[in-house]
Amino acid sequence: MVNLSKNIESNVTLTQSAIAGGVAGAVTRAIAQPLDVLKIRFQLQLEPIKKGSKYSSIFQAVCSIIKEEGVTTLWSGHIAAQLLSVSYGTIQFSSYEKLTQICKQTNPQFFNTHKHWVNFSNGAIAASVATVLSYPFDTVRTRLIAEEKTNKAYRGFVNAFVNIISKEGSSALYKGIVPTLAQIAPHAGIQFFVYKLFTENILNKVDYFQRRSHITTVIESSIIGNLLAGGIAGVVSKTAIYPFDVIKKRLQIQGFQQHRKFFGKQMYCNGTIHCIKLTISNEGFLALYKGYGPSLLKAVIVSALHFAVYDEIKHFILKNTNLNK
């Protein structure tokens, strides 16, 4: 059921957390990549998202992309995206588990008293470290998704990586890192806070009620519980920090606008503050939430699957490890 074994949680190793996190990242990325493509296309569109614009709705955007560029375009930048997800998931979850173990061992009383705030802090730190180390993959992915298919700048992931460094310098791989770090710490902190709060309190109480009342139909397994908790965590965290993601994407394509003329108007900005000012003054405050629909759908799916797959793989590894002892 939803209730997790404390012995299993405390015995997880750094390597096991890394493997589980990496696999969880790869699975969720493969499923959610089309939503990511839609989100980025909407985020980079300067025209209003309404009838007459390049993209006016999720359904229209999907049909337009498939008709004009082919169905495989929905998986543009998939290699870079997979590398991003696997590296990010591996570093984030292993760092989070390690930090949590250190907190438990160093001061168990403080950890038990302030568990949810420790989860928030550890989640924020782990995500920040994972973001810095995996960020170049994010920039390459955005460029591959953003480019015109009839005026391609890159022939693929490796070519994009090499070209960005040779033509713009290695620092170009970190364009948009400031708003990214501004969003990722609270985003991940809220995710882990809400997820742990939900699984360790609400779902455990439901589990207790089920056992006392002999009810088995409300939550059938830990997988459903983890999916539900992860999905709620994804919605809450994504809504809170979404504007930073829009600004990040717009900064990542600076110096690349000549390969996007097919998509309409282009923004030219210098830095985070300038980008925010231009976005609000030219498009209105709600422009900071462009692409929110597919992004929210993606957040629910990715967060739910990420946490659920991670927990299931971690427990599968630990179960088999214990059986082999």
C-alpha cells in the first residue's frame, strides 16, 4: 500500500537512487516530449495565442506541426531532452536521498520535527545542483525545437552542441541560467514538500482508514498513490514558477533568431530583466503564462510518472538486493 517502509527508505544507497532517478527521467521524457515541444513553441510566440496567429490552441498547434513539419517534429531535440532528463533525474534524486540521509543521521530529532521543511530545502538544493550540471542539454534541446525545419541551423544534437560553442562560446550553453535557478529551487522544493506531505500524511491516513474499514477500492496500490501525489505536486509547483520558464526559453534563443523567421516576430533582449520588461510591455502580463496549458498537462504527467517510476524502481532494486543477501 501507500505506507512506505522506513527501513527500506533508510537503506537506499546513492547508486540505487541515481539508477532509479535516471530511469524515471528517461521514461517520463519519452512520454512527455510532444507536450514539451508544444510548450516551447507557445512560449516563443510573440503574437497573441488566438485565431489568426501561428499557433492558437493545443489542437491547432499539433495539427499545424504535423502538417507542415511532420509528426517526428513532436519529438524534436529528443536526444538532448533524454540526456537532460537522465542526467537531471540521476543527480537530483541521488543528491536528495543523500542530503536526507545526512540530515537524519546528523540530527534525527530536528529532522522528525521539521521533516517537511527539510524535504523542501533538500529538494531545492538537489535540483539546483542538477540544473547547473545538466543545463547545456536544455539549451541545445530548446534550439533544436525552436528552429525552422526549412532553415535548419543544426544537423542534430552533436552538431548543435559543437556549433553553439564554436560560434557563440561555451557561455552560450548557459543562456537563461539566472531565471532558471530562480525558478528551479522553489519549484523542486515545493514538489518534494507537497509530494512528501501527501504521501506521508494524507495517503497514509487513507491507507489506515482502508485497513480499519476493510476498504480496498479507494487506492489500490502504492503506484496509484504515488501518481496522485506526484501529479498534485507538479501542478502546485509549476503554477508558482511558470513565468521564469518563459523568460528562460526566450533567453536561450538569443542570437538564434534568424532561424526562426518562419514562426513570426522575434524578440531581441539583453538579460533577464530586459526580457521580462519587453514581454510585459509588448504582450501583457499574461504573456508570462504562454504555453501554460500544455506545460501544466506535461507537469502533471511528468511529475506523477517521475515520482511513481522512481519509487517503484527504487523499491524493486532494494527488494531484489535484500533477496540476494
